[in-house]
Amino acid sequence: MPDFRPQLQSNHSLHASQALLPDGWARNVRIDIDAAGRISAVTPDAPIDGAQITAGPVLPAMPNLHSHAFQRAISGLAEVSGAGSDSFWTWREEMYRTVGQITPEDAQAIATRLYVDLLKAGFGSIAEFHYLHHDKSGALFADRAEMAKRILAAARTSGIGMTLLPVFYAHANFGGVAPHEGQRRFIHDIDGFERLMADLAPACTAQGATLGYAFHSLRAATPEEMTTLLASLPKVMSKPGPLHIHIAEQQKEVDDSIAWSGKRPMQWLFDHMPVDERWCLIHATHADPSELARMAASGAVAGLCPATEANLGDGIFEAVAYRAQNGRFGIGTDSHVSPSVVDELRTLEYSQRLRDERRNRLADGPHRSVGRDIYDAALAGGAQALGQPIGAIAPGMTASLVVLDGDDAFIDSAKDDAIVDRWLFALGDRTVRDVMVEGQWRIRDGRHDQDDIINAAFKTAIRNLARH
Ligand code: NGQ
Ligand code: ZN
């Protein structure tokens, strides 16, 4: 799998007939981009004056706040019923079987193609919640950061913006239960994890990736381990970086948490951990009203992955009540059953409609566009959860943008918020025409310039896995 590095670039300018800016839609917008890939100026009602005219309306690219890239390889393969009653937990066993087979080359090829698909769907950056650390036997690779470096290479080749979240994973359930065989590739002790982080800090800096970290879940990390790492990791990281954790995705996890501590998982977290804007709580599906209120008040981001949550039968996040308290959220594609901005946002809104038997649930008030409100909220929450200067077309921000297809009749005729509503609720991924990340075009007219080579490597990896 070849490893491409970004080309050098110089100052350039775009001109969009309509662009979504922080305070709303503007016309005839000139966007100046500097040689470092940052937006240097944004000027509405500007003449074209030598700028590159975009093929349609321009919006900030969407951050993707939750990914397990390797799981793309099994998407669509777990849809055959088993002997008993299928659940999240039976799916997890199937997922572990595939995990056992993945080589570093496979992992890189799968992640590279996935990231290209995500770019094509309108995502500009991704937070990789990375826990597939060790070799097939569970031993360290000669380079302990081998697998994480494959993820970094996939980000370089695809051109997606990367927030790498190495995951601390040590146990099978609440109370420090010993990990089981299927989890052997994920496991660290404190010392091993600190070393991994120390190795990755310079590797991330070298390629301009953001480094944060994650506790897999309250099942996989004990309170003592979390407290130790919260204190020690600032010494090995140049900046604090975002901090993510899976929480309260399944009712069984809530029940196990109560059996362990007498508290629901989110209740326990807010009582014992310093949850603030730095944190992203992945799923948070089973939050009661007081947990929802505490999450909203904390400033943390709820990391919603509606397509995966639907696929795994998790339950429905209480998004209406949460948004009424100005709770922050972003979207992730998690197991990648559908690598799509449209599917995630549409599933989020539709899950609320199906539960409530009502329409337009996540508009922020009367006479507002649902598409615009959820797109804006997910941009802000995603940018916060990734710890990157993204999610807005404004001076000082990274130039990560999507251009929708101005030749499409719906987009051609749409003005302002109707553009987002047509895209999210009437069209789909193919409406995304061009995608710029960090000032460089990664997708032009729906294609990546390394598509052929990336597809060939992906095909080989999927064939390898199918042999087992
Ligand atoms: C994961 N994925 O770590 O990949 C989890 C399942 C678990 C999702 N929840 C495993 N979608 O939570 O133990
Ligand atoms: Zn996950």
C-alpha cells in the first residue's frame, strides 16, 4: 500500500455563489486560503476577481467523531440470524473473530479506502477510536505503535484530517474483570499505554494529526486506572487533546454498572470523573433525565452514531430533551455500516420522529430548518470532540469544505437552508461533488486521485479476510 504525502501548496482563493458561514448563508463569497491550508479571509458579495469558482454551494466539511476503521471489513456480514436471539453481544463475538485475522497491511488498506469513502460522503476529519493494538497472538509488535501508525498512514494517503485516539483497554467488565481471549489484541497495562502515547506524540506532530486518547468504557478501565492516566498522560503529550469514552450504549451495561457500583454508568462518571468540554461521551444512549441534564451542563459532547446504534439495536438517544437543554452533540460512523453524513443525520432525526410520532423534532425552534440546525450542531460538536480548528468557514479556521453539486436540479434551485434540507432529506451522498481538507482538494467530481490503487489494496485485504 503506497503512502502518499500531501503536496506543497500556495495561497489560493475560491468563489462560491452561496456559502454557509457561522452567522448564516451568504452570497458571492470569496474564501482566501493561505499556504498552510488555513482560511485567511472570507468576503461576502465579492467579485470573482481570479478566484476559482466552485461547482455549487459550499459548506464546512463534517467532522466524524467516532470510528473503528477495521470494522468496515465486516459491515454487511453480520445480518444473518444466529441460533438464538441476536444482540449487540452476539455481534461483538462475530466482530472479535474477524479482529483476530487482521494484519497491519489489511488494517491500513481498509482504513485508507474507508477514509476515502467518508471524504466522498462529506466528512473532512475523523476521530479514530483505535484499540486494535497488538499482533494476532496478543503480543506487542516490534514497533508497539505499528497499528496506530497504519491509521496515520491511511489518513495521509486519503488526506482526511486525523484525530488519533489510542484506547486504553484492560478489562472485560466492571470491577476489573480479567479480559478474555477475544480481547487479546486490545490490552494494555498503564506502563505500556504510557509508552504507546509517548511514541505517538511525535508521530502525530510530524504529520499534523491531533492526538487525544480514550478509555474504552467503564467496563474496560477501572477508576484507579483512569485516575492514574488522567494524571500521567499530560507528561507525555504536548497538548491535553480530546478524551473519549464509550458509555451506556446497551441496557445490559446500565444493569452491570448498577450491580457494580449502585449507580448508572453516566451517573457514576459524573460523580467521579472531571467531565468537561474536553470529553466526548460516545453513544450515551441510556441516559435518564438527570444524566442528560448533567451531560448538557458539563459542556461535553454526546458522540452519536445513529446508523450503528440502529444496526446494533442499542436504543434511541433522547435528543429532543437534550437539545432543549442546549446539549452538545456530534456524529460518528462507528462500525461503518453506512459511511455517510446523510444517513447519520437523517437516522438521528427519524429515530426521534418514530418514537414521538411527530415531525421536525430537532429544529431549534419554530419556523426553522431541521437540516440546517442539526448540521450546524454536529459541526460544532464534532469540531470540539476532534480538538481541531474546523467546522466553520471563518478566518483562522482550517480550510475543510464540501462543495455540493450545483448541477443537481434540487441544489440548483435551492436557496440557503433549503440546500441542506434537500441534501439531507431528499438526496444523498452523491450530492457531494468536491471536498477540500486543509486547503487541498481531496475529492474532485466525486473521485480521489488515488482511487485505483486504494481500491486494489482494499480488494486484496477483503479477499484475505474472506479466506478465514
Ligand atoms: C467497540 N462498538 O469497541 O467496537 C464497540 C463494541 C464493546 C460499538 N459499541 C464493543 N459499536 O463496546 O464492548
Ligand atoms: Zn465505538
